[in-house]
Amino acid sequence: MGRRIGIYFGTDTGRTRRIAKLIAQKLGALVGDLAEAPLNINRVTVDDFLARDVLILGAPTYGDGELPGLATGLAQESWAEFLPRLEGRDMRHQTVALFGLGDQDKYGGEFVDALILLHGAVVACGARVVGFWPTDGYSFKASQALIDGRFVGLALDQINQPQLSEARIDAWLQQLAGELVK
Ligand SMILES: Cc1cc2nc3c(=O)[nH]c(=O)nc-3n(C[C@H](O)[C@H](O)[C@H](O)COP(=O)(O)O)c2cc1C
């Protein structure tokens, strides 16, 4: 990897923050202090966001398959407010990996849909997205977050499959390590 890695998350009830911390800790073991401490996206400026070589971005899905934000009932700004600020900015120098939290049982028709909204926003700015993830081992009806049958980032379900998350994160980080050097 060898480059500065920003880890930014949105959250309402804290699960995505805890996962971001776990990812940072595990990534730190792989790449040392290149992995920065995770920050809530509502504390990040666009200039800081654009200054990282690699971004690891995490979001839960809220509302009706939406990004977290004021419109889905959060008390603070989140991804829904941040992403529009990226419009027209240049991310061609950046590689992005995404992770999303959802509930495949209760929201099985829109599982981790917010991932595709993150994906669309950064791809529109020219970023390269790595870390697509297979659907094996999940049980859901539908997700907008699939391209060619794979999630556009790591899908985690802390409600129904919390016991699987750590192994998924480990495997995903190994995969990223390979994809980031390309
Ligand atoms: C009102 C509400 C709507 C939700 N909508 C979705 C959804 O559309 N798709 C999904 O996969 N999960 C959905 N979820 C599940 C959350 O994404 C999940 O609980 C997640 O772990 C929350 O993360 P956080 O603790 O970081 O806020 C919803 C949860 C709530 C309370």
C-alpha cells in the first residue's frame, strides 16, 4: 500500500463507527501509521478528503435505502450532506474502498443500498473503486449496491450476522492490500 489512508464514516447509532475503528486497527497492523484514525464525515472538509491517496469510506443505510443524514432523521449532518459538496471535484488521483452496514432481514429489499450512492458519487469524480465483495453467505431479497453480481464494497450486518464481520473484514483487507498495489 504505502500511501496515506483516510478512514471516514457516517453513523447514527454507532455501529459503523465501531467497525471503522476495527478496520483502522487491523489496517494499522498491516500498514502501520499510514492508516489514520477514523473520523466522522461530518468533521471532514472537502479539501482534507481530497488530500488522501486512499480513502476507506463507511456508511449505514437508513430511510428507504438512503444515505444517513438529516433527511433520514439523524441529529447531525452525515454523508447525505457531504456528498453533494464533492460534485465537480477531481478524485482521479484517489483510490476508494467502501464498506456498508445494513440489516438483511428487516430491510432485505434494500440491503446496504447506501453503498451504491457512495460509489456513484466518487466514480462521478473520477475515483478508482476497489474492494468489491461477493454476495455469498448473505440472505437478502434485493440490493441496489450490486454491480455484476457483487457488492460495490464490503457489506456487514451487525444485526443478524455480527459474528461473521471480523473474518469478513480480515479477508477484505487482504483483498485490498492486493488491489491497492496495482
Ligand atoms: C429507520 C431505519 C431504516 C433502515 N433502513 C435500512 C435499509 O434501507 N437498508 C439496510 O440494509 N439497512 C437499513 N437499516 C439498518 C441500519 O443500516 C443498521 O442498523 C446499521 O447497523 C446502523 O448503523 P449505525 O449504528 O452506524 O447507525 C435501517 C435502520 C433503521 C433504524
